[in-house]
Amino acid sequence: SDVRLIVNRWRQHLDVLITMPPQAGGQDGHCGNYNGNATDDAVDMLKERMDVRVVRSESLFPTDFYSLRGCFGDDPGNRDGRDLPVFQGKGLSLRECAFACRDFEYFGLQAKRECYCGRSYGKYGQLLNKDCKCQAADIGAGRNCVYEFGGATEPTKQGLADCDPVTRAAAERRCQETIGPEGGQTRDACVLDACFGGFGFA
């Protein structure tokens, strides 16, 4: 259908530029309805016409949202097996572990970012949250930071209006130097990335 995608893969996010001609039968979405009238493409009007969130069944990303359930014990030497039995590797980030465990209800990290998945958890009891260093490189042995898929709401979308004014001004200068004054939407995307991802993205 002559649809072109340019995808920039950054360390913590993606930028996607979509180029397309008008589609037969019409179209609508985040980029508007392509009727030549930009005034009816404001976010409030889009929300009146449709739900602007991507439904789970159409998402290109394999993981649902997840939430921390807590710190739970584990016993690798126990004959009953580990609390989360399916091992997926060492040294994984939280997102990498979530991706690896996307076909399970629960996943956990322990020790030096060892990733485990399972369909239940808690057979060795719950520990205090302070007993798991969930953000550290070494979480601790014999314990899991357990997460559940679908247990969190969709994160709030941030826009340029949410950016600190001083940071935004600096980002606009950097992006204008990088992209030029005629950058338009590309420059706005650059400013957004610099505001919330750091100046390494500008």
C-alpha cells in the first residue's frame, strides 16, 4: 500500500516515521485523518472519534505492562524446585526478562540479574521488600523480585508541555543545531527525546 516506515532504535525507546498516501476508504489515527484539514486533527478531536490507544491484540510489542508483586524467597537446592522454574539467562535487564517470559503470567529476577519465569509463585514465602535490591546489579541470592503481567496501568504519555522549561530550551537549541530550522515534526521529536531521554538522543 506504499506505506514506508523509518524506525530509529534507541537504547530505551523507538522513534518511528510513517509516510503514506491517502488510503482507500479513508483513515484515522494519531497522525490525523488525511482529509487536508489539519484543524480536525487535534488530540481532543481524535479522542472523540476513536480510542487512540493500540488494543493489545494489535500491538507490535510482545509484552504487556507488568507490576512488582514483591520480594519472595527461593531455594535452588530444594527438591520441589525453584519458585519460578523456567530459567531464561543471566545479566538480563527488567525489560529483557519481561520479553523472555512473555508467555508466562509471572517473572522474576534474582542474584546477578538471573531471569526466571513461572505460572505461580510464593511457595517459599514472601520476604520484606527491603530484602530484595530489585534495582541493583546483585539482587541477592535465594530471593526473587517477582513481577506480574497485566498488573499495571498504561503509563501516562508525556508531551512537550510536560518538559521542564529550562531543559526544553536547551533541547530546542541542540536539536536546531543538529536538524536545522526546517526540521518541523522531526525537530519536535528530537526535543521530546532530549527532554525525557537525555541529550544523548538529540
